[in-house]
Amino acid sequence: MLKRLQRPAWICTRCLKTQQKRCKIGVVEAAATAQRLLVPFANHSSPNASNDDRTIRMIFDSQPFWKEFSQRTRLQNVKSKGLFQNRYLTRPEGFQEFAANTLQKCRRIVAKVLAASTADDFKNMSRNLDRLSDLLCRVIDLSDFVRSTHPDPRIQAAASQAYGQMFEYMNVLNTTTGLNDQLKKAMSMPEVTQSWTGEENIVAQILAKDFSRSAIDLPESSRQKFVELSSEIAEVGTEFVDSMAPAKSYLDFPSSRLKGMDPTVVRQLTKWGTVTLPTVGTPATMALRNVEDPDARREIYMASRTASKGSIAQMEKLVKTRAELAHVSGYDTFAHMALSDKMAKTPDAVNRFLEALVADNRPRVKEELLDLLELKKADAHNNNFPTELNAWDRDYYKTQLLSSLRSKARTPDRLSAYFSLGTVMQGLSRLFYRVYGIRLVPHETPPGETWNDDVRRLDVIDENDGHIAVVYCDLFARPGKAPNPAHFTLRCSRLISTSEIDESSPPPAPFSSPAEAANDGMATTVDRHTGSLYQLPTIALICDFQTHSLSSALFSSGFSPANPRPTLLTFTEVRTLFHEMGHALHSILGRTTLQNVSGTRCATDFAELPSILMENFATAPQSLALFARHWETDAELPYALVEDRLRVEKRMEAAETEAQIVLAALDQAYHGVGRVGDGWDSTRVYLDVVNRWASVPEPQGTAWQGFFGHLFGYGATYYAYLFDRAIAGRVWQEVFGAGEKAVERSAGQRMREEVLMWGGGRDGWRCVAGVLGRPELAEGGEAAMEEVGRWGVED
């Protein structure tokens, strides 16, 4: 498959060494090559780097400063260069031109691949197919982002049309047996494979596996069955997620039975003396946490944990159809199929990881539950099984415990004053420079380059390599904007060959040079060491941070329209921003010559490692000292405030981890079965799994699996976040000294050289083995999965 819906696996350590040997061509030749490409070396060196440091804070914290900064190009009457500087995208009709021109390039490559007959022809096979994949991604990824983000309905519609056109063409290519046959021929010729770089070999392996997984090698009847089942899974999965519902939508109580719950909420739900409580959503959650009556909590718990028969039927249909798809594809189970290109490889390996993890975690869970049981014993309602902690007791006594801890701690709101959005972004730039030698530099944008006037462009500058990436930051809330934080790679790193540039000579309108035309006008740079032209990673970072309106209350507190309060982040939002920047960092530093292994295009059970690791920097005093200062007084953050916050958060952390382990085990149980018969009972499986893995038994009568929407998106890979969390914790301890080395370049260099720079071009286990100095882990396997489980996930 040429545009893969899942990230590929990584490869061995040979690839970069081989590539480096081929790239040593000398400074003189590099300069000559740069001149021929008509693209100057990137030069973002500032005569005053501290000015960039101040500017990055001000463009996020001061609206007047941002207004002046962003209007410079407008005052100079700079013409639009297109959305993301893509020269086609200066108007809605440009999306069709973009798609049409890209289709022409794709068809020329397809014709070249199908016509290959000599060894020299086949030597270009991997690189040609990677370019074909890149061309598809250029339109599909960018258009998909724009159609869901851009506020202009005309542009949304144009982007959707381009997306649909390219997606349809992609599906045609994925069933073109000739492409698969030619790739197989190339891979069977030693003369060809020995000429390939490490990256070319791994991309060939990835594409061959993806073709195989799309059933292209099966007989026509089986291939048609594969297509039908795949379509059915998409439809059933979407319907399952969209229509999840409880068996009982509401419960009626006299208001007296909901004592302890917020009276305002209770009044809103009361009519004629009866409280009508929704069984799912915020009110039910509040009731389980606060209602004193244990019998009322039990009723609410049972109803909130019991899905409707329709939801369960849809969930079972999804699981059964996936099992059938795996059978048609020649796999024992869907889990075997889904895990074949992951670090885990097999369901048995996942279960060994989970078993080791639960063994590490359970002693802490028992300690936490004993504390809750002590609270229950002291409760006046001693007729509620006082020696047992029931499932409906857990949230209630946990809330009591945490409330007690918070009341002893300092006011949580005080933390936000030290985390204006501008200081956090400034801190990220300072941290990145200290640890990785890169910094974030604000860049003015001409009209039309961004999809909203609030979007800031940051160029990423490496102290040795110059301009290496572009990040568009859309961080402020606005009406109609999706609330979920996210990282999007709109264009991957990739070397643009001289033959591609020659194809664009003379440059067609609206491009000013062949090099510009080769990347549609989007950001490029010339490698200072080789003279090669690279398309730069182009990233969109989306958050939904609330701005502060200029109300009279703010004026009475000393704020004024001339100096309004900046956007202040909660501590949770700070960690969210660090998490998403961890993904961006992987895209930025995972600079490869082929896009199929660029940045975050790695195994899905390895992709969260950089982002989870970054969260640790948001809590370490060494990194916080770089930037966390009071927005108004400039006073340094008293770290005791952070310690208080972390102490409360970690108090019931083991129980939360156990809940995630249970869901990961349930995911494996559902997807680890072969073809499912009519007598299969998903509720029995659910109860068996929970009562095996959880410390608090689940009462008979519940059927929560009908609410497990992540089964669709994470089929057989729900364990991945726990897995990466365990690895990130060990890297934080052993490489960054649990924070003692949080701002040391040597630690960052180790992480960059062993993990980040490879993108997906190195097997994940070899990355783990390299960064931790544990060569015995390099080959992975069940024993390695179990070892990672033993590390645990406690920070």
C-alpha cells in the first residue's frame, strides 16, 4: 500500500552508516550543487538570539505585539504565496490544480515502475515507490487537515474534493498487482538490493508487507472478500462508536437519596420532586464520586456500566468481522494480523508484558485500596459491607481521599500564574536548545499562509544544520474549533533528487525556480554537508487554550486593556503542550531521505515514546527553572507548588494504571480469538478479564464492553501507551537521571542519536537497546516485552 493508514516498523542500525558513506562529497561540491539548484543555504542565524527568545514569548502573550508582528508583511504589500506557502493554494480552485498536477506526476512514476526491466531500472524501485507514496501523502494529508480545520466552507469543500480524488486513486494503486510484482522482482535481485541504502531496503520491506496486508497476493475471490470485510469493518466500527448507549438512559431518585452531590446540579435535574439522572456523562460521574447513599451509588454504577443490547451487538459484529478478515488474510487471529509490524509482534508477547506490568503495579494498588477501605470503615454508613471495597465505593472514597489531600495543599490555581503560554513556548525553545541544539524562531507569514490570523509560524533552527522544520501553532480557542489537542505532519522530511528538479525545468507557473516547483513552493533547505535539497517537515500543532476576556473583574484586579492578562495554562495544559511538542520533536529530528520512515512514521507501539518522555520535562525543576516565572511579577516558580500538585496526582496512580491494564487485556482477549461462533458471549469474556486482572471485582450484571469505543481505533494495540510509558520512564531515569540531567546536552545527544534521528528507519528495539545501553534487548521478543513490563510505569 502506497499511502499507509498505519505507521510502519523500524529497521536495523546499518542504514544510516551506509547512507553517510554515500553522502560525503565535500564542501566545495556541496556549494556547487546548491548554486545549481538555485536555492541558497538556509540562514536563520540572528545577530541577537536573545531577541528571538523574547519575541517567541511576546507573540503568544501580547496581542498588540502579535498584531504588529503579523502585519509587517501586509504593510509591505507582500502577495499571498498560498496556504503553507503551497503556490497552488492561493484560492479554493487551487486544490484541484494541486491534485491534478500531482496525479500527472504519480502516473509518470507508475508507468516508469511498470516498465522497469533491467537491473538499473529496478535499482530505483524503492525510491520511486517512496516518491509515489510521498506525492499521495502531499495531497491527502494536507487536504485532510484543511477540510477539518479551515474556517472557509469553500476551501473546506475544495480540500475535500482533492482528498477524495487522491484517495480514490490511491485505492486503485493498492490493488494494482503490477506494482507489487515489480517490487517483488526488485527485492529478489541481489544486485539490486545490495545497491540499496538501508533506508531503501526497509522502505521496500514496508511496502511489500503493506501490499501483502492489503490481500494483493490472494486469489481474486479472496481479494474481493478482503475488500468487502474491510469496508464492513469501517462502517460497523464507525456506527459502534457513534451510537454507544446504555441499557437504561436515566434513573429516577428522590432528591434525598443523592445527598452529597452538588445541590445546584441536583436541582437542575429535579422535576416534581424527582431527580432524573442520566446514567452516562458528567452527572453520573459526579454522583459516583459524591453521593453518600451506597445503595444509590450501586444502582448508578450498574446502570453506567451496562451498555445497550444494540451497542453490544455492534461491538460483537466488529470483533467477529475482524476475526473473519484475519482468517481470509491467513492469520490466526486479528491480533496476530495487527501486531505483525509492531514491536510486540505477537499477542503472547503483549500478554507477557501486561502480566509483568500488573505484577509490578499490584502491590501499590493494594496499598491504595487499603487506604480507601480505612476511610470506608470510618464512614458512618457502616451497613455498606464495611470490610469490603465494592466497585461502586472506589470513586466515592477516592474523591474523599484526594479532597483531603488537596485541602492540605496550596491553592492549585496559583500554578497557572507561572505558566503564561508565551513563557511556556519560550521555555520549550530554551529547553530544546540546551538538550538538542535546536531553537524555535518566530517567522512572519504573508497573507494566506495560515488558515487563521491567530496561527503563529515557528521555524526550527539547528545550530549545525540551519533551518530543519516549520511548525504552525494554532493554540488558542475559538468558536467552532475542535477541542482536542493534536499534532499533524502535513509534509514529511525527504530528499528531493536532482532528477525531480530537472523534471520541473523550466519551472511552470506559478513557481520561480525548478527547486521551488519540486516541492510545490513549500519549505525546503539545502543540506550544508551534501548540497542535497530536502523538503522540510511541516507540522501543525493544535490546542484549545482559553484566552482571557477583558472583563470589569479583570480591571478591578489591576489588569487593563493596555496590558491585559495573557493566556495562563493549567498544569495539565502545560503537560499537554509538552506532550504534543514531543511528537513534533520526533517529526523535526527524524530527518530521513525517504518519507516512509520519516519522523513519527514508526511502529505504533513506539510512536508515543518521545511525547511521553517530554511530559517529564514539564515537571522537572531543572527544566522549569528555564522559564516558569510569574506572568506579572517575574518571580520564579516556587517548586513546592509543583510538588504539592504531583503528590496529590500520584496518590491513586497505581489504581488508574491497573484500569488501563484491564482495558489492554480486554482488547487482547477480544482480538486474540479466531473465527467467532454464534455462541460467543462478549459479556462473559468481559467479566472474566476484569475479575482476573482487576483488584476490585466487577459485579455480575454489568456489560461495559459496549462502551469500549477504543476497540475500533486501537484494535489489538491498546497496550501501546502503557508500553511506551514504561520505556519512557526508564529512559528518564537512566539517560536523564530522573531530571538531574534534564538540561544536559550529552543526555539529549544520546536520545537524538539513538532514537529521534532515525524516524522509522531503525527497529524500535534497537533504539531502546541503544539509548539504554542494553544490547540484550536489541532483538526484541517475548522476553524483552516481559522485561519492559517489569520496569513498571511509576514515574
